Amino acid sequence: MIWRPWAKSGLLGRERTVRKEEERRRGIFTRRAAALGLVQFGAFAFLGSRLYRLQIEEGARYATLAEENRVSARLFAPPRGRILDRNGKVVAGNRLNWRALLVAEQAVDVGATLETFSKIVPLADHEKARIERDIRRSRRFVPVVIREFLTWEEMARIEVNAPDLPGISVDMGTTRIYPETEHLAHVVGYVAAPAESDVGDDPLLQLPGIRVGRAGIERHHDRILRGRAGTVQVEVNAVGRVIRELDRREGIPGQDVQISVDAELQKAIRGKIQEGTTAVLLDARNGEVLAMATKPAFDPNIFNSGVSAAQWRQWTAARSTPLINKATNGLYAPGSTIKMVVGLAALEARVCRPGDIVHCPGHFDFGDTRFHCHNRNGHGGMNLRSAIVASCDVYFYEMARRMGIDRIAAMANRFGLGVDLEIELPGTRRGVMPTRGWRLAQGRPWSIGDTIVHGIGQGFYQLTPLSLAVMTARLATGRAVQPHLTRAIGGRPVRGSRPEDWPSLGIPEADLRLVREAMWAVVNGGGTASASRLPAQYGQMSGKTGTTQVRRVSREQRERGFNVNALPREWRPHAMFVAYAPHDNPLFALSVVVEHGTSGSGAAAPLARDILIEAFQRLRPAPGARVAEATR
Amino acid sequence: MIFERRLLARDRGAGVLEKLWQIPWSFVILLCGVAAIGYVALLSAGGGNPDTYAQKHAIRFGFGLVLMLCLALVDIRIIARFAWLGYLGALVLLVLVLLHGNVGKGAQRWIDIGPVQLQPSELMKIMLVLALASWFHRASWERMGNPLFLIPPAIAVLVPVLLILRQPNLGTALITGMIGAAVFWAAGMRWWKFAAAAGLAALAAPIAYDRLHDYQRARITTFLDPESDPLGAGYNIIQSKIALGSGGLWGKGFLQGTQGHLNFLPEKQTDFIFTMIAEEFGLVGAMTTLALLMLTVAFCFFVAFRCRHQFGRLLAIGLGTNYFLYVFVNVAMVTGSIPVGGVPLPLISHGGSAMLTVMLGFGLLLSAYVHRDAEMGPMRD
């Protein structure tokens, strides 16, 4: 055996080297692994601090955000208050309306959804245009009405196809219905979708399908009828579906409004009148409007579902202006119906005494102008009473000349002519009771000739049939009754139903009695309206006829022998009649204007008589003072 | 070689019972704890109904547990020997998924193998760690300094990374690259080479960004400013943060999470499961979960330090980093710290592929621990 120490030492050396190398490698590994571990531990620490920051430091903020996610406050519309007539009959009510709504936010593709929808329920092009406009205008989470008044069958089809119609839901709303259709259209008004300018003050108006009053009582009492929106807090999931209701605050339901009009009477009156005729019937004692009839009118139900362009064109182009309430917006010269007011003004101005005689030769000359009386032969000597009864023009030419226009106007204003009557019908015109100042404001001088013509109710007058009825009621009662339509709100009567609620006009009773006697005689004492006496059982009517020229009658025509019946219809004078009844205890006051009716005594007075008979039959012994209970 | 075989033969004689005894049961209990958290969270995600997600989760975990314990008994040297085979198999699957894979969410990621759907990229992460560990386990420090020696494993990393990018799945590709880098680092790659490679990758990033798909870019831009598109791509991040934040300290309670149960939270049973936990159990629940997950990662490091062979060490580090990256990317994602990227929270999220691969990895880890003292052959220069 050879001793080979190198061998062994070599082997040992190699082993040692290997072990040393191994140790070295292990050391490097340990350091590097430790570094890696440290990095990973640091990463965990970072995650921990991140969680702490999110959950503790910003926890409250995120909790709020989560709550906002979860809870969605939704408005719901309370039922709109109804409008009842004086007997409690519903003249504007609500009926159920199933409608399809689309929330753009929830629809994946609005266009595709609508396409699918129109395969199930056909949509016309104009409907599609409206829907697209509505979607553009409203925010993406606000539901837009796609189709209203769905039938059961349509509803079922929509529900069955619901999976293919993301964003579409069917809900039950209410819609306005006007059972009296066109008969009360001008009084009750109508509702329509709010314009963009309406939205903003009331969150309620953002709701789909909501309607606001656009005319008449609907508009005047819109806030009362509309009520206040209720809110419901619901828990919603990520796609906005309601999971459960958390809290509900009932809104304030719209209150019923009872108006003074008698729907049946109104209908009966409208049955008697023809196109272009307006009749306003007031409760003379308190100014309640019992009927306000004019023809033609429109069906307010049409507004509810949207007026087509063709319908709108037809309405606005018609010469007969169906959309305009002629009782409050039709402007007429009063003709001879103004003569009581002129007489009272003359008495107050002390330009004459009741017994003073003015001689009527059939014309009145002022300077080199001749003003004609309707009686070409002249009435002879006239006092105030006989001048009213015979409707002598010369007497009133003279009175007007004596006192001037401004004093007539002042008296007329006291009788409600040319002033704001504050009736609950928005857009009502106050009309014009001309004065010197008014004419000057137009840049024209006022001549005495103007004054003279205005003494018989011709000239620049622009008065509404309503104001003539108010004048009559004030003549009958001596009180400053205001015309009004509201009897009760939410079952509580409003002020103004008693005569004592209205102040006296401050006109001497003797003067009033004089003109009342004269008006009595117009009908019952051989005056211009003798043919229109009331049947005895209803008492006696007092009134005054009027005929107002629409065109000036030239001297040439007058000399040729002027016959109004030969004129084309639209050139014929308007026929007017104002009356109250019964004479001794006035209940009713009315005005009748028959456009191109030619003669007040011939066309207007008989109609007034028929209306009064109708009123007596329906409202006897007196217009009911009962306030209808609001029943739902 | 003879020396090696003899040892192998001797070790084979070690009884199964002895090996079972060697299994760190505390770690198994830890995994059960994590899976239990997942069960509770999925129970909540299913609205309290175990049939929706939770039951399947439990079954999958049980299956994974058996797989893990079986693997733990397999000799680490056998595993090391077949490491490259496994890698090549995973590579084939990756190519197959590109050619025939099912398209899910706009990317080819899944492949049907019998009844189960497999995500080869998940499997690849494990196999890559195995392959790298087997490549490096006998390399001396000197050898690690040889650049030629580093080229084959670098290619072994880059090929699957590029394949995964092609799917396209940016998140997984990045994670795979990072796992590879971790093994390179732990194996002793010179730090300046490491830094140079990292710098090169950083330089390549803008070019890569250019080639990204639109949805991937959207993820990055919405991450930078989630409020820019609150109803679009940023929605998930915002809702997740709201859910997390509103959980507060103690949470809203089991089944009481409004964000999750009202569906504000997207994919609450998969990628956003952690948010669900944080919302219902608050910071306490979230921190507990995070702590258990951290312990799991820590155990991998523990195994790495206990192994007497480099193969086991590198394997443990690689697998630990894999699990760490799952956890970190997922939690950072749901807390809005990094861009959203479809990474599940393994053992907790619903889904079989990640669970199976993670349990596979833990099986390998346990094998390394059980055979921590095995002779793996000498070091080579």
C-alpha cells in the first residue's frame, strides 16, 4: 500500500471545498430568500395599511357611498284633485291608465328596445319622435312614457316579452278625464304635459306622465289640485331594480275643487245657443258663475293624450276660434246695454235729474256732425227712465256730451267694466273701457264726437260678456260682487258665497231703483224686449237690449234705406242682452252676446229668457247653497 | 450516479407511515382554515345557499387536499427527475390552448380536459418553478456567474410568458415572469445581471403597452383614474372600494353586505371575493384572512430554509412567490392599488383551475418538506 497522503487530503480537500461551496451557496440563498421574504412581508404590510385606510380612515365616506348606492329615493305622484260642479258632479276626474315606461339607463340599447317594443305594440312615427325627444330631454334614470292607455292585451304582451325589453316597465298611473267633454272646456280648462320651463320648482313635475293645468280652473288651482309629491325610499340593486321599500312618506293628495257652475245647466244652455253666441249666467247675489257657455268649444280630453298637429291647425285656423273662451276673452262694444251705467253716471255727476227731459228729434247734431237715433222719427221728450225703456240714443248722446267720457268710464269701472275681475280663469282679458287718457296714450286726441258715440255704447269699447254680466249683477244688487267659480276647496267653502261678503257700490238706492225700474219696463213695460217676458211663475225679468255695429253705416246707405238683413252675415251687428231676474228679488244675472245676431231684442233677449227659464227650473227656488261633499 | 441510485433506493424504503408523520399537519390545518373562510364567503356570495358556490368549493378543496397529500408522499427526487417533462407538458398545453382553446372573456385561456376545464397558464407557473429548480439545484455560485448557463432557463421563462401574452392574458404573463425572476434571484444570479434584466424589461414595457389590447389599456388607464368612467371600466374598482370601505371595522355582518348582495359588486364569487369578506366582516375579517394567507406564504419560506437541498429550497421559494403573487395581486386589485387583472384568490375564490394548481403546488412543497434531508447529488461547477 502506497501512502498517498495527497490522495486522501485531496479527497478530503475536495469534500471540504464542496462543503464550503455548499455552505456559501446556502448562505447566499438564505440572504436572498430573506430579502425576498422581506419584500413580500412589506407587500402584505402595504395591503394591511391599504385596508386600514379604506375601512377605518375613509370608512365613513364609503359607508355613505354604499348607502347612496343602495337607497334610492323615488317620488310618486299623489292623485290629482278632482273638479266638481255645484252639485258634486265630477267634471274633471281621474281614471286608471296603464302605461309603458322606459328607463334609458336600464336599457342596454334604447333603439333596439324600442324596435322590439314596436313589434309588440306598434308605435306610430310621431310617437317614436316624441319618445326620442323625451329621452333626449330627460335624465337617463328618469322613466319616459312610451305608450299610455294600454289595453289588457297589450299589457300582457309586454309582460310576457319583458326579458327582451330591458328598461321597459308597465305601471299604473292615472289620467285626466273630462266627462262633460266640450261643454265645460273653457271653464274647467285642461291639463297637458309640463313644458320644460315648468319643471324645476316642483320635483313632482319630473315624474313621467305628470300633467299640469294649462287653462281654466285646472291651471288656476293647479297647485291645490296637484298636491305634493310623496317620497318612497327603496333599496335598489345595481341595475336599479327595487328590492324592498325602506321608508315611505305619503304626499299630500290633490284637493278637490268644487266650482259654482251647474254642469247640466251649462249643457242645456249650450244646447240652445249657436256658434258665436256667448251666455254668462251669474248668481246675482254673490257673483258665482252658474254657467258660462260659448260655442264652439273643444274637447279637453284631447289635450291629455297630446294634440296632433292637424287638430291644432284646425283649431287655430278656424274663424270661430274654438279654443278661445269668448265669455272672458271675446271683446265687444256693449251697445245700448251700457245706458244704465251712463244714466247712473249722469245722475251722480248731477248733469241731469231723473225727471229732466231731453227732446229726441231722431238725431243729435254736434257741430256739423249728425248722430242718429235708432228711431229715425225721434222719440220726442225723454227722461232717464223712458230713454232706457225706449233705448233712445239722443238722450244718452246728450248726457255723454254733458259729463264727458272720463266720468262715464269711472262709473263703468265701478260696475266691473274694463277692470280686472280676478276670476279664476287665467288669461281673462280685462277689456278696455275707453278714457281720454287711454286714447292719448295711443297717440290720438279725444274728440267730443268720440264722447257722444260712447254715450250709447259704441266706439272704442272692448268689453267681455262676463263683465257685462257682472255689471248686471251689480245693478241688480248694488253690491260690488265679483264673478268667481270656486265654491269649495277640499270640501271647505271659500269666502264670497254670501251677499254680505261684497261691499256696497255706494250708489244711491234711489238712483239704482230708477234704472232697475227702467230695466223692468224694457221687458215688462212695453220696452224693447217686451216679446221676451218670462212666464209668470218665474217672476219678472228686468233687462236691456243692445245692438252694436260691426261696421260703420255710411250716410249713403242710410239714405238709400238701410236694411241690415241684406248685409252679409259677418257685417251684421252683434245682438246683446243683459238681464236679471226676478226683478223684485234678483237671483240671476246674465249677459247674452249673439255675434252678428242683428238685433238685441230679436236674437239675444229671447235666448236670455230661455236661459233664465232653464235656470229657474234647475235651481229653483234658489241656486243651491249646498257644498258637495268631496266623495272619492 | 451509482452513489445517487443507492441513496434513492434506501429512501424508497422509508415507510409511508413515517412520511405521513413527517407531513406538517399544522400547515394542512392552516389551509383548511383558509378554505373555510372561502366556504363562508362563498356561502354569502350564494345568498346563504350552499348549493350555489360553497358546496362545490368544499368538494374541490377536499379533492385538492387528497391530491396534495398524495404528492407529499412522492419522493422529491422523482419529482425532480420528471420536472422538465412536466414543463414540456405544460408548454404543449399552452400551445394547444392557443390553437384550440375556449374563448372566455375575449381571450383563449381554457382547455377542456375531460370534465374539467383547465387553465394551462396556471399549471405552467408550477411547472416552470419545478423546471427552474431542477436546472439550478446543482449549480454552484461560480456556475451561476456563467451567462451561458443562464440562457436556457431564461428561454424556459420567456417562452411560456410570450405564449400567455398571446392568449392574451397580461396579468398571468407578468406573474409568470415574476415567479421566474424570483427563482433566478434565489438561485444566486448576480444582482447586477438581475438589475440589468429588470431594466431591460422596464424598457420593453412601453413597446409592450403599444401592442396591448384595448381592454388591457383601458384597465391601466382606469386604474390611474377610476372616476374617469364611473359606469364603464372604472365601475368595478369604485364599487369594490365602496364595498371595502363601507365594511368598517367589524363589517356589516354575514349576508348583510349591501354592495355584494345588491350586485353592485361584480364577480363577487371569483375575483372580488375578498371584497365580500371585507364588507361583511370588516377590517377584522379582512386582516384575519390576510394574516392566514401570509402564514401560508411564510410556511413556504420556512420549508425553503429547512431544506437541505437547493432543489427543495428553490421549489419552495418559487411556489411561495406564486402564492404570494396570487394573494397580493388579487387584494391589491380589489383595493384599487393596481389595475384590475382577473386574478383569483386561490383557496377562497370560486373556481377549480386555480384551486387545483395551487394544491398541486402545495403537494410539491410538502414533498420537499417531507424529503427535506434527501440527498440530491453533488453540486457542479
